[in-house]
Amino acid sequence: MFRGQTTMKRNFLMGAAALASLATLSACGGGAGSDANAPAPAETTAAVEAPAATETPAAAAAGATLEYASFTTDAAAGEKAFAACRTCHVFDEGVNRVGPSLHKIVGRKSGSVAGFSYSDANKNSGITWTPQVLFEYLKDPKAYVPGTKMAFPGVKDDQKRADLVAYLEAQSK
Ligand code: HEC
């Protein structure tokens, strides 16, 4: 019954649009337009709300369990993405730039590079840099480690970030 109403409304709207485009825009088009516009938003809202109610839990679950392991990664593409990190990080052991050396970063404890002056936030975070943790951290470092002095906004694209983590893994072997 609800669907039937929507269809009728659609036909009416299309008819109104056709009429309007035919000629008397000011008189007829204006009247039909305001008549049709009143119920239309209510219908649209109802139509959107129904599927949203069933989709939201699934979407939320997917967001909560965005697993690095579920991505097909490309370490070569990740090497290109690492260009964004290279100004501050190198992989050479003991070589600190603006950021600490990323030598064998995967599996390392946070704040463990000798001679690098970490923020307390990073040093005391208790993080172990697993691939999954890196995947989440690098999306928004300041959100993951509030107070970090790593001035980097993050890699928002999930696939690009997964590729980047694959590259970090490859470099850590
Ligand atoms: C503008 C410089 C800068 C850029 C760009 C940058 N970082 Fe950092 N990074 C830092 C600094 C500084 C720290 C130390 C943070 C602290 O002590 O709070 C850090 C810390 C880290 C840590 C934690 C290391 C540890 O020993 O605990 C990781 C992992 C990391 N960065 C990875 C990356 C990756 C991957 C990129 C590129 C996507 C990147 N960073 C881009 C400056 C940078």
C-alpha cells in the first residue's frame, strides 16, 4: 500500500514536470511544484529510514572490525605511499630524523628507540606496533595516540594504508 502511494506520487510528479516543461511555467508549474513538494520530503525520509535501520548495525560492525588482514595488499604500492613518511623516518637502525628510526617497526614496542626524544604520550602508550595497530594508528595518529608529536594527519584511504602497512611489514623482516 505504501509502495503504491509512492508510485502514484511519482507519476504525479513526472506529469507535473512534463506539464511544466510544455509551456505555462509560471502559473501551472509553480502550483504543481509547491503541491508536490509538500508530501515528497516526508515520503523520501520514510523511504530512506527503513533500509537505514537494517543497514546501520552491519555498517557499524564493519567499521569496528576493519581488519588489516582482510585486505589484499600491495607492498610496492605501499612503498610509494611511504613517500609521505620519508621526510621524517628512515628504516636504518639507529638513524633518527624528525621521527624515530622505523627499523623493524612491526612487532616493536612504542617509544623504544634509544636516543630519540619521544613524547610522553607515545612513550607511555603501551602500544606494540602490530600490523593491525599500525593500520589503525596511521589512519589518524593524533586520535590514536592523543598528544603525540608526530605531525602527520594520517592516510585516510583504507587500501592505501593497508598497502603501506604491508610495506612496513616487508621492511621489518
Ligand atoms: C612530520 C614528521 C613525520 C611524518 C611525516 C611521519 N612521522 Fe611518524 N613520527 C614522527 C615523530 C616526531 C614521531 C614520535 C612521536 C612521539 O614521540 O610522540 C613519530 C612516531 C612514529 C611511530 C611510532 C614509533 C615508535 O617507536 O613508537 C610510527 C610507527 C610512525 N611514526 C610511523 C609513521 C609512518 C608510517 C608515517 C607515514 C605514513 C609517518 N610516521 C609519518 C614524525 C613523523
